[in-house]
Amino acid sequence: MSTLAIIGAGPGLGAAVARRFGREGYDVALISRDQNRLDALAAELGEEGEEGVSARGFAADVRDPKALTAALDAATATLGPIEVLQYSPVPHRDFMRPVLETTPDDLVGPVEFSVYGSVTAVRNVLPGMRALGRGTVLFVNGGTAVVPHPDRAGTSIAFAAESAYGRLLHDTLTAEGIHVAQLIIPGAIIPGHHKKDPAVLADTLWTLHQERDGFRHFADDLDS
């Protein structure tokens, strides 16, 4: 049995990805800050009839490396080595300040969130992927990862750094059978949208895992 870990799991995209991979036989580790919400989501996923997903919640704040490491260690001990890691926590609103109002202190949170958290997560799961001889890391980012926005300086800067880290991983790990990809979702995730509905995005992420072709991919046009 293979394990998927979703960092930033919630009732929208996270739940949709859990369902999509769950249909393929994956156990799912759900990671976000609130254990009660995670437990409720895991129970909901497990009760969905024949398509019920084997999911467990492990609470951690991505800005706390020790807590995130402990959550991933617990997920591995409970569900087995993590073959697929999705890093997709939703940025805080206070990360999105205009560039001329952004101080060095304002960048601490976004960098901890997007860079330190992602590096902590990857370093934790990489030994297990190497032992399996396969693995996938999926970074999910907004459009400011590609086109920085002057009113969202924190996420623009931190997403750019996260993107660089992901690309370096892609170029370095491909030879080991570990695929690293980034999905850019411009604008909001929109239920019912033909490209940005959570279930559609989950299908896209499954395809990136399966096809293992290239690093950066777009869910929709950047001006959408």
C-alpha cells in the first residue's frame, strides 16, 4: 500500500486529492494545524461508501519545523513510507502586503511558510522515497509564483523561492526515480469551474504524478 501526505489538507483541494489518490489505493496522511478538523475530514473521507478513503490526520503548523517533522514521522509510522508528498498550505492573508509597505519582519512568515516548511517536509520524506525507489513531490502555488504582484509582496517573494527550490529538486532527483512538479493555480479555486474545480485539479495532480513530465504546469491561463 502506498501513502500520500497532503500538507495543507482541507475540505476543498486537499479532500479532492485525497479522494482521487484514494481511488487508486493510496492511504492518505492529512496535515494541517487543527487536529479536530483533520479528524472530521478523515472520518468524512472514510465514510463515503465504496469510495471511502483510508485517511488519518496529523496536526502541525508548517512554520514549526519540529512539529511538522513529528507529524510526518507519525504519518510514516502509522501508514508506511510516504511515496507522494503534496505541499499546498494556503498562505495567510497578512503575507499579502504591498511591496512598499513590506518590511524585513513581514517576510519572516512567508519564508517560513513556503520555504522552510517545504524544505523540512522534503528532507523528511526523501529517505523513504529513496528506499522505495520511487516518489513524487507536488508543489501547488498561486499565480504570484510566476508573475509577482505588487500588492502581494510576501507570497510573491516566498513563492518564487519555493519555486526555485522545487526546480532544483526536479533537476537533481529525476535520475533517482523521484519526480518533482509544480502546479500553478492562477486566481481562486472555483467549484464547478472547468479547470479549477477541486476535483478537476485533483485529476491534474494525479496526471502529474503518473506522467512525470516536466516541472512547471498551469491549471489555467495566468490572466484568469
